[in-house]
Amino acid sequence: MTDRNESGQAGDNWKTSWRPATQMVHSGTTRSHHGETSEAMYLTQGFIYDSAEAAEARFKGEDDGFIYSRYANPTVDMFEQRMCALEGAEDARATASGMAAVSAALLCQVKAGEHVVAARALFGSCRWVVETLMPRYGIETTLIDGTDLDNWQRAVRPNTKAFFLESPTNPTLEVIDIQGVADIANAAGACLVVDNVFATPLYQKPLQFGAHVVVYSATKHIDGQGRCLGGIILSSKDWIDEKLHDYYRHTGPSLSPFNAWTLLKGLETLPLRVRQQSESAATIADFIDQQAMVRRVIYPGRADHPQADIVAKQMTGGSTLVAFEIDGGKAAAFAFENALRTVQISNNLGDAKSLITHPATTTHKNLAEDARAELGITDGTVRLSAGLEDVNDLIEDLGAAFAAIR
């Protein structure tokens, strides 16, 4: 059944030559008869048919068009098409949040008795889905150190159906060899799902390295201004049609048209924001590395990153995130965060405002202490998301906070 409206896209092959910044402004736009400049916001639940025969044809897939906004919506469709253009994907489905995207991308393709392998360095909620939710439904799961390709190979079983990883990881910014994992997944007949939220589609394109599915929390950089939730799943048209379509249609993780419109506006400035934020993050990482109270700094792009060779191979930029460990544990980390004035305490990231969080007591608080230790998350670990403020103001703020706890 066809739920998506592709009107206005035929014959537009010249649009494939657009560079990313132009794609983020124009791709996927479908104008109404009014010829509006900005994308139209279709706040509607359903759609009207000219006749009973037309409704039948729409439901049978004989007539392109929209049926119900839980399945597809014109504004949401524009967001999906624009993300496809940026990611280089054939098709996509937008979701209500990043976790809705992760859950749907994994659960739509596995069933009881099958097996999923995942890198252990995951956002807390992602790890809960793999480690707690899936086994409740009879799906076997294995968590591994994803930076070692041998671990992926050893974890494969005859019933392995999916691999899942984040790269860079949350919060310690490990980088995993996507091509290497994809090769193992293909040999095992498994589907590789990559959460690419930290790199953004501007600095890393997992599909180019063999990943089968890419997911994003659009709440992060894509919105980038703290306004709304959203997520998206991108893959081949065959995978979307065969694996995701029915799951998405019947379980209802759909994105609201208002949020889709907001995310479209966010995409227009994504290249500008991510470039500036990444430049600031790199400068901040160098500054933090000079502080006596800092045990280690992790930033993709620095020569001392643990996977610097993989970063150079598959990423075209650094990140807007910096992870570092403060000597003195939780007390020192809390004192440091509380001394900040410009940088704000929040568990979000990718925002226009610089944000900092203490993973051990927020995003990864539900992990056992030994599990956090395996991931390199100590009581002194903090994660900084660089915003759009003047980098000198940020460095002055960080410097004052270090001085306050010295």
C-alpha cells in the first residue's frame, strides 16, 4: 500500500547535484496551490476522498496520496524526503522521538528466538531496550565492546538477525569501525542499525560504510534549539516496505506535523550550527586538556582520541560534544557544574545553548557501577555540548569554574 505522496518530485533529477547546505533548505519541498515560500503545516488527522471508489483505490495502493496522519502526512513527508536527501537514503519514516526511532528500527525486524548483538556503549534508554525490554519478549541479546571487531564476530550465532551501535558513543565518544562491523553483519545475514546522532549526517554517513539502517534523535542537532522532540529511521525502500512499514503503521510512533515543520526549519540552519559548534568544541577540548584537575579529555578529531584512525577514516568532522574526567569524583564534578554561569546543566545536547551533564547520575544512572566502569564513565566524568555562544565566553566560564574548585 502506498501512503506517501511523491507529487512534484518527478523530473527533478537536477536536485541530486545539490550540496548539503542547499539540500537542507530546499529538498523535499512540496508546495500547495498557494505557492507558499515556507513549507506548509498540514495539521490534519485525516484526508478527504472525492468518492468511495477513490478511497478504495487509495487503500489498495492504486492511487498515491495520504490516508491518515498516523501513516503519513504532507509536512512529515517533506521532513522525511529532506532527510533522505541529506543522508543518501532511499526512504525514511519519522517518529515522535529518538527512542521511538531506535525501538521501532530494532523491534520491527526481530522476533522471539532471534538474537541481537549490540555495542555496550549506548545511551541509557537504548541499552534498556536491548538489555531489558527485548529479553522480555524472548529476543536474545548480547552486549560487547564494540570497538573490537573480533567481539562482533565472536558474538554471532545462527539466529543473529541484527547488530546495533552508536558511533560516536554516548557519553564517552568511542568511535566504532562501521565498515568493519557491516562486513561482519553481511556475512552473518544480519542487519546493521547505526545511531548516528552524535556525528550528525553532516560528519558521518553510515550507509556509505555498509550500514543498513540509520537512526537519529532529531530532538538533538536537527532541531538544535530546544523546541521539540522527534526522530527518524532511514534505509533502503525495500527494508522500509518489508520490515518497518507495517510495524510503524500499526503501532503508531509517528511524528506530529507541527514537530515535523519545526524540524524542517531546524534543517535549514543545520550546517551553519554544527560547523560553529564543532569548531567551538574542538577549541574547548584543547583548553580543558590544559587544566591540572582534568584526568583525560575525549574529542573526535584530536590526535589522542583512542580511535583516531577510525575517526579519520569515516568522519569528515569532529563533534559538538566533549567528554572529560575531573579529578575528585562526583563532588568535584558537581561543584564544577554548579560554578558554571554561561554553560547550563541539562541532559540534552546539540542545542544552540551550551549544556553540560553528569552521566553517572543522569543519562546512565540506571547502569550498575561496574557497567559504567566498563564504559569509562566515572563519578568525575562530564559531557559538554558546545552551543553557539562566543567560544571565548565559554572558555572564560569554564576557566572560572575550574578556578572555583581548584
